[in-house]
Amino acid sequence: MSTAYAEPGLPLIVHRPEDVLGYRNYNDLNMTHSGSTFLKVAWEAVGGYQVDKKRRVVPFSDRDFQLRVNAAWPVAVADKTPYSFWRTDSSVDRDLNS
């Protein structure tokens, strides 16, 4: 795993395909899926989400997808910058955590 920098200096952690075999926990590639972007070619190459739970690398469909993509391509993670926020003042929530 190495650190790279994107303009204008956003620190990124780059997870390379050869790193995947060294992962011991499904959280070793720690990504928030709602804040992730992937090229369509990556989605198509790994077959998108694996519906059959018995064929997943890990139990969670989003993390399984991320790990399968990372096994084929480098994945960069900006872990110091939040890309997802939980909104609690929405009328949709109606004072409940939905």
C-alpha cells in the first residue's frame, strides 16, 4: 500500500491488486460505498454485485464488489476527507434515524 497525492494535494491511499491477497479482514479495504465511484468497465468486468451470497468473497455485496475490483485494478481511497454525511434534519426522517 502506498500513498499518492491528487491535485490539489488530497492525500490518497492506493490499494494495489497485489495487496488483496494480504488482506485479513473484509475491512482492510475501508471504503464508504456511497462515496465511491467506479468506471463502468470495472463494474462490467467483475460482474457487478454478486447476488448469490455463497459466491461472495465477503458477506456484504458492496464490500465484495470493492474487493473484486481491487483484485483487478488499483483503488485509491481518500480516508481523511468525508464524502458521505448523515442528515438528521430531513423531513423524510421525521425525527427517526432511518
